[in-house]
Amino acid sequence: MSGDYAKLKKWTRNWVAPGVIGFAQKSLDFIRPAPWEYVSGGWPSSLSTRGWNVASVVELQKAKWPVYAASLQGTGPLGVNHESRWNPTTGNLRDHNTLVCYAYVLALAAHGANRLSLLDWGGGIGHYYLLSKAVLPGVEFDYHCHDLPLFCVAGREVLPEAHFLERPEECFARRYGLVFASSSLWYAEAWTSLLDQLIRAADPYLYVTRMIFVEHAASYVAIQRPSEAGYQTEYLCWILNRDEFLNQVFSKGMELLREFLICPGPHIHRGPEQGDYRGFLFRKKSGRVSG
């Protein structure tokens, strides 16, 4: 089943014009629930979603854990995605860019040191810990991961040497050489407040990545329906205006070291502007960050 699906997907990519594929996908959004859809009026207080703390999502990640771990070994390209439904080794440029950009950030943060403390905000069951060990095998990582309770329970099972923390106050009781949030900040309704906390914990590096940013439209809310990944749930997220996001970080005494363009974002049905997946690496200008 998975092999047939992969072959069909490859055949479609090779032989069907991208414009035809895009038109077909956008047309489908009018006749079935769109995988990504614009939500008007800001963050809705009345719209109920299942969110991430769903047992089936966690069990699926645990089931794919051994294959994911094996996919990081060897000398092949880092075209790997633990959320791929059929095979973590996707060979996808989006996934390759995501992981190689992280490897660059990690190498910079660990430069000249044999040990690095990390806070992985929204890190699931610890996939970035295995990636960190694979790309910098000579460095010891003091890895702390914050996520929802079900993920932390599973994380402790597969990575007993790491620290999984459900309570945010536990995470923010100390500082870390690198704080990173990969596709997680945008799930917080009060994203500016969370961003401020992540900045305070960074000593000195902060990396926010794998989020969709727009250039002209104001920040808006979308709903994701990730059935393609095998997740039977849905959740809200922010699609942030790039300048609004950067100004918020700069106001807290951070400087931008590098911006990363990962890939074009998915089509967001009825979205006021379509965006790109980007990442941003920041560093504190001094020992203090404004409150």
C-alpha cells in the first residue's frame, strides 16, 4: 500500500504539470474540508478542535520511531520527516532544507564546546534529539523537551536519557544555550507572550522555524487538518506577518543572525495571502533582554 502510494506520487510529480496539480488541489478545497483553511476574525474562542494531545497521534509517532532513527544513520541526504505517513525518508527538498538548516544552527550554537543545553519547545517525543546526535556526534546534549502530557509520557519511554517537561514553568526555570521552536510557536493563541518567554530562556541563541510567514497581509489564523500525515485531528495556528514577528523579537533585545527559506507553504483555502515556510536564528545582543 505504502509502496504503491509512493510510486503514484512520484509519477504524478514527474509527469503532471505543477500548475495542473495545484489547480486540482485548490479545486478540491471547495468540495471537501481543506487541509489548510483561513479562519476569519482572529483566534476563535468558540471553535472547538481536538488539537495535538490525541493518543492516536502519539501512538503513530511511537510506531514510526525505529524507522525514523534508522533513517538518520549513514551518509544519505537528510530528506527525512518523522511525520511522513508512509516512510520517514521522503527525499523531499522541504524536509532536507528543514533538517540541514537546523544542523547549521546547532553547529553554530555548539561551536567550540563539547556540551550544549537545548530547549525543544513542542518537540513531540524527541525527534530533534536523535537528529542532533546524528549531525554532531562529538557533542553531548543536555536535551529538554516541552510538549503535551501524552507526548512527554511517550518521550520518556523512547528517550529515558532526555528531559520531558509538561509544565512550562519547569522549562523556564533555567536558561539554555539554544532554544528552538519548530512548528510550535504558531499554536499558541497568545504567541507574543510565549515568544517573550522563549527569548528570556535563550542564552544566547533562539531558533524559530518551520512556520508559514506572509509579507503583506496582517497575521491571521488558519485551521490545519493533517489527515495526509495519518493524524485524525485538527488544530488552529497563526500565519504570522514576517515584519510583525521580527519587530516583536527585536523589541526584546535580540538580533537576527540568519533567515532561512525552507519552501513555499501549502495553499491555505481563502487565505488573504499565501506564504512561505521560513526559519529565523536570533542571538541576544547582550546579557539582558527587556521584559
